[in-house]
Amino acid sequence: MESHREFGKAAVQITVLKGNHLRGSGAESCLSFVRVEFNGCALGDSQKLDVAVDKDAVYNFTCSFECSEGAHTLDDLAHKPVILTVIEILPKEKKQKEEKTAVLGQAVVDLLPLLKGQCSFLSCVQLHSASGSSVDDGVKPTLDVSVSVQEPLLSDVQISESNLLMVTVETAYSIPDIWNAASTPPSSYVAALQIPLSAGEAQALLFSNGTVKMGGERESVPRPKKWPVGPLLAPGAEIMEGQFIDTEPMDMGHGDLTDIEDTDFRADAECNRKRVSWDTMQRCFIDTGGVACLSRKIAECRLWPIEIMRCTQTAPTKSAKNSKEKQGEDEAQISFHGVVYMDLAPLLYPGVRRIHGAYRIYPFYESDLLAKAQRTHSVLKEQLRAPGNKDAFKKGKPAQTDSPPDMEVQVNMEGQMYAESRSYIVIEIALEKPLVPKRPPEVLAKRVMELIPPRPPLPRRPAGAERAVHEYQSQIASVAAQVLDQYQQLFGEAFVPGGIPVDPTLHEHRKAQLIGELNYSGKYFAFKEQMKTLSVDSQDTHHEPLLSCSQLKLFAKEAELNTDYQQAAQYYQECLVRDGSDPSHWFDYGAFHILTAEHIKAEECFQQALSIDQTHTSSLLMCGVLSEMNGRYEDAEIFFERATCVEPNSVVAWTVLGLFCQSQDKSIQAEMAFLEANKQLSSVLQNRPMCGTEITSHPHTESGVKTTIYMETVRFLLQNYALQMAQRALAQELLSPDRGLGSYHLALAQLQLLRGDHSSAEESLREALMDNYEDPDIWALWGHLHFMRRDFSQAQSCYERTLDSVLDASDKHSIYLRLGSIYLQDGEYKKAKSTFLQACRSSPSCLTWLGLGTACYRLDELTEAEDALTEANALNNRNAEVWGFLALVCLRAGKKLEAEQSYKYAIKMNLQKESLLQEIHDLQARVGFGNPSF
């Protein structure tokens, strides 16, 4: 069979094998036959069988119908079942000429397996009792049925390229009060929409079995869905096997009533108010062309109209019959004509197969239909206009109205009642396969692995004192081996297994000769210097402070703050030396390289982090950011999508993916990503935190003011210096209805400050202060701006206001360092001491202890100064300024040896501060010691 063969004609054969546990009106036997129907056509009746009540009725009746593109189409197989009716022939009474029959029960057979590629299947279906029949409820009667075709109706390729669309119209709530279940004449309620089945054919789906229910209780859940052929079947037979309507949260994300303020209204409407219930599902088989057409139409216009009306059953009169040709179906005269505009764009989201939501019912106007849905005609009017289609509405023709059919400008008074009642309807549209496939996580993981192959864990290497001891022992072994080699050159093999031990006198003679040879050749001196150097290096290493990686990163941030990028790089490198298998260390080093505009090195660091841990979300995001900056858009998309798979609850990951899709003109995918990000953010803000989600909200955000997905993302991007994407996120924040202007202008100022645009940053900070004058972060950033401009007086004022605030700033450490340095510069040593002391309590570092020691020295508090400087030296014994002030303290305290050692280390560490160096020299000259040259 060809994979792309055209569908022509195929005979579908149905065989009713037997009936089980049939019970008729007779006590001993039951005379019955089976009638088979499909798509409104009777396919045949079986032979009449008279079977005892304790026996099975073996009908073995076979009939068939032809499935083709004309009659009994593939779509008919999708949404219409085979109807089996068991009819009992009642015993004849006296003087009875014609035999009487009674419907014993009905059953339905779903033909969907034929559309799945099956050639045959067996089904045991329940026989539902018809009204007035005498089926015993103790044992459920069933029918065994076989369905077969000679060859599959569809090839594997056709099955994979086609789709099955399922539309379920559930219930309309808060309907107009005028609707009544006991109204005279009786009414039927119809919903209709149009679906493309192929490139050139569209199918109108009619749901015409809606019934009014009074309020007072909720609809039961789960409740079964029904076939769209309602009144033809016995009670219970209209139920679709295995299909149920279940409970859905009201904030499910789709529909028109998903806001918090709609919750109470929906709860009341779905319990106390009248409603119309359909609970009907209709399936549509859509071929390859239809799938493409559906996707295209949704992309062109995302709103899909679903029309609603009320039909009133009226008995035709002679005058009506005589005027039928004159009036026709009068398609514009529809009672309570309403419309729902259902947003189907989510079906174009990657991987999405289902939309379920509550949608408002609006009055129907053709002008609105054209403006919102780009449709020029009503589906209901078309169906009424088509010859013979009136029967599709089941209970009669639509009620007549007095309004002229062609006056579009006239108000739809009946339809207006939907708006007044706030009517809405719950609808589900689902697909067997998504219109836009989503790359599975394993495929994304494989692509990331191809881009960045994982590496095996590095072997553990000794560090610090352990490394020094290891190297010392290795060098001793090396020197010993060289000495042994020299010995063997002079005297042959030193230790021969089983040989005669060397005489002690001879041994001493050889030792003297060996030392003499080593002295003569100069090797003795070389070995001695080598061991001496190792000893000194070992002692230095033993005195190196044992710092954690978190401390080293704090010191690196301090160096970045002082624009000492060389020192910052050393701290990051030390983290990597200590633990190169931690991806977070590589990530931080990569972010540092972005700050210094070394993007190639930054990307190498992020890739190194991913080679260690392929699920490191932050590195995935930053690899994507750099790939986009370098024009590798396909790689960037892989990284961003992989990040959302690794951490599906990450607000930042979804938002960054949305920003990327937006830049690539993939508006539908961007919308999906932003919706998912908002969903995750809402979950956290409602005190329902999800695993793996971390919200870095402004620490002093006012209660009731929510952060947004864009501000969360901006914080991440600014922390890692991804300024280009941060600017795009800020642009989206400005368009967001939930934006907070204070936080927006603050983030914008941070961005401008990182770019060196001080004038724009100042304007943004002014705007931020107008929105929130008490925000300490705004004052802190303004202080940093003045500090960079070397306007230290204004910087001091801003910093002091920040620290005096009842709210804490996000980063007080940088404020302490800079404010303390300003105090030292201005000679306000007591304020400097207090400021640096607070810094030492919160986040001690070499610089905070140095500042405290400097302030204490200037206040002549030499003991406190020595203690503080000793703490600074313990955290970083390579800081030349610390050694310099230690030298001053020791000179003042009369500690000659310590003063000289401190001075030597200050010179060795290349003290650059000329004023401090000159102060040391002046004090040395005054006290007469401390300088080795004296």
C-alpha cells in the first residue's frame, strides 16, 4: 500500500455476532431481531430469533456501507456511531392481524478505531433500555459486534499528517431570565461553528440538543459526554464511552472570565442560576490540507465565532404552508441570536492540544463578526438558508421576529439580554495532535549535548597547605633521586638485593667523596637553594587564609565596585582552583567577562559550566543570550527552550524565551511563553510556591503592588550584565498594564549607569523618585552616580539618607564601603569607624577591616587598629595597603621587628599609594627604625 494513496471507496462491514442476557416481555423466551443504522440510513435487519431467556441470541448478521468522499465520509466515521436497535416481536393477541413490536434497547458502536489504521476490531457494547421496555436491570444486556475493512482506510503517513478535532459544548450559565424549561411552545437551544475539514471544505458543527435547567445546584462532575445525535437514541445510549467532563479550575488561563473578580460571579452562576446544558462532543476528522488551513486561519484571525440561538417548536399551519415559497427560511429571523468569540491562538502554541474556558456571549451583529472574526456571514443563517437543513435543528424552525432582515443597524434586543445577564458558555476544543509540535525534552537535551559535550568530573587536586606539602614532598623525592643517581655513577649500584652490606667505614668514605663531588660540580649549592625556596614557599602557603568560595566572590564584587578588574579576576580564578567542578563558579566568572566586554571568554565560561552540569539553567539562558548576540538564532532557541524544560517553573526562563521569540517575529510562541511566565509568577505571589521557582522581588515593594515577569527578568539580566536583552524586557515592562513606574525607572537607571550614560541615568532616577520618594534603592543608586562623578558631597548625602531609611536597601555593602571611604577622605574618622564597623558585622572582608583599621589608626586607637588590620591581613595577606598601615601601627607602638617585616611585605606586594608610602618613610625617619636600609 502506498503511503500517500488517495482515499477512494471502502466497504465497512458490520457484523452483529450475538446478544447477551437479553430479556423480553416473555418469561421463557424472546423473539427479536437487530436493526443496524448509520448516518441516518438503515443498513438492514437481522433474522428473527426466538431464544430462551437463559441463552444468547446468536444473530451473526452482517451488513455494510460504503465509505467514500461523497456519502459516509471519514468525518462521518469520526462523529457518528453505528446504532444498533434490538426489537422484540410481541406475542399476537386474539383477533390481532399485524404483529406488534417493542424496542428492547439500543446500543452504539464507535468507528474511531478505523481512523487509527485498524482493519478490524471487536466490541462488546451495552444495550441501553428503551423507554417502556422490560430489560432486567440485574444483569446488563450486551451485544458483541465486529467491524472490519479489507485494508486500512488511511496510510501511516495520512494518519500522521491528519488530525482529529474534538469540540465539546458543555453548559451556558446565567442565561436570560425569560428562558424557561416549561415554556410553551417547547424550545431547543442551538450552538454552531464552522471547522475546515480539508483545504477546500468546511463543516458546520451544530449542537442542537441544549436543554434548560433551573438553578439550585452545580452540574455533577465527572459527567459523561454525549454523541451529537441525541433524540435518536434510548436514554443512556447517547453517552460516549470513556469521555467525561471533569472539574476545571476557574483560573485555567483560557476564556474571558479568568480574573479573580470573576470567581464569585461564576460560583454563584454555576450553582444558583438557570443554565442550558449540552454536554455534547463532536469529533471532526481533518486531513492534511484541513490542518494547514485551520492553522492558517487561526494565524490570520485568532478569534473564532461560535453562534448561539433559541429555536421554538411550532406546528405548521395551512397559511404557513401556502406562504412557504414566499417567505423561505428567512435566515435572518433568528431568536436570541448570540455569539461567542473564542480565542484559538493557544492552539498554535507549541505542544498545546486543548483549550477549555468560559466565554462571554455577546449579541450577534454582522459588523462585529466582520471586525472581530473577519467573517462576512452567519453560520446559523447559512444553515437555515440551505435546502433541507431545517431538520438539523431538531425541534422546529426559529421563532419569527418583527425586525427587517436586512437592517444591520437595528439593535439586537433579544441578543442584548445576554449582555445584561452576563451570560457565558463553557466550551472545550481539543486536538489529537498539536498543530505546532513541541520539541521533547530529550531532543533538546541531545542538541545541547551536541553543542556542548559534557565532560567527565575532574580529578581532585590538593589545594592550599595540602598542595604545598605535596609539592614539597615531591621535590624532596626529586632531589633524593638526583643524589642517588650521582652516587650510582661514582660507586655503582647502591643497593643490590641479596648483596653484602657496605662496611660502615667504607660508607663514611663514600659519603665524603659524594659531598665533595657535589660541591665541586655545584650541584650541592643548587640542591640546597631548591630546598630553601621550597621551605619558604611552604611557609607562605601555610599562612594563606582559608577562605570559602562565597567570601572570594564577595571580594571579587568589591573589586568590581572599585573597577579593579584584575583583582576581581584573581578572586574568581581562585574559586575555580578550589572547586573547578562547581558550575556556579564558572557562571560567575562568565558574567564577569561580560562586564569587561570579553564575550568570547564569557561564552567559554558558560559552556564550561554546562559541560559540568547540562541542566544549569542560568548558564543555559546566558548561552542563549550570547548565541543571539552572535547571530546564532537556532542555537539560542535551543538553549532557551531547554532552560524551560529543565526548570518549567522558572519565571525568568519563560520570559527570556518570550523576548527571544518576539525578536524573531514569532508572536504566538512569545505570547505562550509570557502567559506561562505569568502563570508561574501568579502561583508564587498567591503563596503557592512551586519547586524551583525563586522570585527576587524588590525587598520593600508595597503590599498589594505586584512585581511583573519583565521586572523579574530584568533583575536577572542586569545582575549578569546582559544589557541588550534587559533593554527589551524594560520596553515590555513599559507596555505592561501591571507595571510599577518606580521599579521601571530604577531598573532603567541601572541599565544606563552600566552603559556609562550618566545624564540619562540621572533623568531616570528623578522620574523614579517622583513615583516613590522613600525607596532607599533609588537613593543608593543616585549616591553611586554622584560617586562615579566624584561629587562626593552629594554622594555622602544620598548614602546617609539610604542608611537612615526605615527600609533596607538591596545592597548595603557597597554603600558602607563608599560612604566610609568618603568619611576617611574628609577626615571624619569617627563616622568612618562607625560605618566600617557596621560593614564588618554584616559582611566582613579585607576592605571593611582595612577601613576600620585605618579609621582607628587616625583616631590614635592603636590597639583596635592593629586588631582590625590583623583581621584584614587574615582575609587577604597580599593587600599592600594593609601591610602599609600595619607598618605604621608597629612603628607607633615601637615594635621594631614587626614594623620592618610589615614594611618589607608592603614593598614586596608593590604598594602603589604614594601618600601612604611617604607617611611610612617619614615615620621611619622620625623613630629611627623599621627600614632595612637604616
